[in-house]
Amino acid sequence: MSAIADNLNSIRATLHPDTTLVAVSKFHSENDILQAYQVGQRIFGESQVQELMPKAQHLPNDIAWHFIGHLQTNKVKYIAPFVSLIHSVDSLRLMQEINRQALRCQRTIDVLLELHIAQEDSKFGLTTEACRKLLISPQVEQLTNIRIRGLMTMASFVDNQQQIAAEFEQANAFWQEMKQTHFADNPDFNLRSWGMSDDYLIAQQHGANMVRVGSAIFGQRTYNKQ
Ligand SMILES: *Cc1c(COP(=O)(O)O)cnc(C)c1O
């Protein structure tokens, strides 16, 4: 069996039955993706539109493609026809554009709101306050072709496991709050996407039911590939 298949199987052995594994294939080849596909993996995560497009075109069409990177509004139109879940929604403007493109394709697009919890400065993600505000905005209710499925977050890039656990716990508590306040009657709001290669086990202990694992499956990424 290939190293990729081995890695996948050992990760699967550590996941709860209700945890969904997103195999993050950014910067890895179509052949690498096929190796994971051959041992049953069907959900792959990509972070750049220009990389996702050819992969989606060439690879089997029963793959569910998740978009996990920062998404510019002017690129939504490319992925709208086929994307299965967008993890990184962090503004009303982006939601409106996803909704517009979803309407154009006559489909409903599933999204997660990206929460910014980590200590690090990042331009991306909503603070809890911004997320509360967004969800009470009447404009969000008009977005008929978007389905808000839950929250996504990333922990701080630190070694301190307690800090990482505390951040995931904060995301988990906030998810519960949003569930009670806005989605109590909506079973579609059921996803908590946190945890990557180095911290997916911690994430799983603190509420994650979707983990996004890249290098632990595919190996280190080479960012300068031609
Ligand atoms: C790259 C990436 C991952 C996967 O990271 P690994 O450390 O390789 O597991 C997960 N989530 C997001 C948002 C990413 O950009």
C-alpha cells in the first residue's frame, strides 16, 4: 500500500465514527489525490481557486471539494457550480456573492462561518462579536441559496497544547451559543470544523466533528512547485 494510504488509514483509526475527515490536498498532485481516492477518501480540501479548478476537472466527479482558503469575491463564480462546502466565509459581502452565484447555478451552497479565535493577527475570520452581528443582520435572511452549516476555526500556531485546547473549547462554546440562538430548529447547522495535522486529536476532544488534515496524509507541501 502507498504511504498516503497508510497515513490515511492510521488517521482514520483515531477518528470518532461521526468525525468527517477532509483530506487537504493543496499543493499536492492529482496522483497523490488519486492514491487517497483509491482507499475510499472522497472529501478533499483546497485553498486556491486556480489550483482547485484543474483538479476538479481532471479527477473523478464523485469527489466532494471543500474550499478552505481565503476566498475572493471575484473568484466565487468559478467554484460555485460544483463546490461542496466553503469553510472560509467571513463577510456579508462574500455571502451575498456566494448566494448570487448559487442562484445562477440553481443550487444551494453550503458554507461555514470562519471564526477568528487564535491569538495571532490575521486578516481573516470573524470575531465572535462580528459573527453575532452578522447572524442578526436581516440581509442574511435574504440569502435563499446559502445554507450555513456551522463554524470553522484554526487554533494559534503554538506548541502549547493547553492553549490550543482552550481555543477549540471557546469555538465549541460559541458554536453552542449560535446553535441555541439562531439554529435551534435547524438540523443543517451541525458542523464544527477545527483541527489540522498537528492538533486534530485535540480538536476532536473539544467538539470538532470535521477535521482538515493535509501534511499528515500527503507529507510536507512544496510551495514552489512549477
Ligand atoms: C493547509 C490547511 C490545513 C491543513 O494543514 P496541515 O497542517 O497540512 O494539516 C487545514 N486547514 C486550513 C484552513 C489550511 O489552509
